[in-house]
Amino acid sequence: MSSKIPLPSPDDILANRLNAEPVIFKGCSSSELGVIVGVASLIWLPLSLLLAGLMGAVTMGFGLAGVGVVGTVVITASLFQRLKRNRPDGYYQQRFLIWLNDRGLRRAPFVRRSGAWDIGRTFHAPLPSRDR
């Protein structure tokens, strides 16, 4: 007597409504890891090819670059993991934008003014005819 268990549909297995990107490695999402790998490659590849070329073994530069990129990813992901611990999603991106704003490099899209606020009307202002 063999009873077949129906397989769930792919829509039941996959998460359709995620609030944030899923964590891939040491608290970093795939887009964060992509940025880390890209920046590390831009730094390590020319540097290691130059050093290996000066020593006479240019092809060793690619191996040195690979080791450097992997090491940079592990160290940087560990730093991000510490930075993001017990913080809400997007915390460090907002802190970075505020840091840029404080130095005048880029305007932050946040309201950073503190103090009394008003709605911009005077007490005796007449209402428009549509609101009567």
C-alpha cells in the first residue's frame, strides 16, 4: 500500500514577501557582499599585479589578488557583522548618509532639524471655499 504524498508547489516553498534581503554570509546580504568583492577586487588586482610584476612573476599576481580579496571579504564581513548587531535593517546605510551630510559631501534625505514645528497657518487665516 503506497500512498503518494503530493509535492508542494514552488509558490509554497519560496518566500514571496521578504521585508529585507536575506543574510548570506556573516550577516551580509548578497548585494553587500557584491560591493565588498567589487571594491576589494579594484584594490587588490592592480596592487598584486604590480607587486608580482616587480618580482618577475606576473601570473602570481592573480593568485595573490584572489587571496587578498577573500581575506578582505572575510574581515570586512566580520566588521559589518559587529556594526549591524542589535540594529534595525538599513542602520549603517543611514549612518553613512548622515556622516556624508555632516561633512557636506551629500545631502541626507532625512529631516534632521529639531525644535518647534508649526503647520504654516496663522490663527485668523480664512479657509478656502472647498473646505467650508
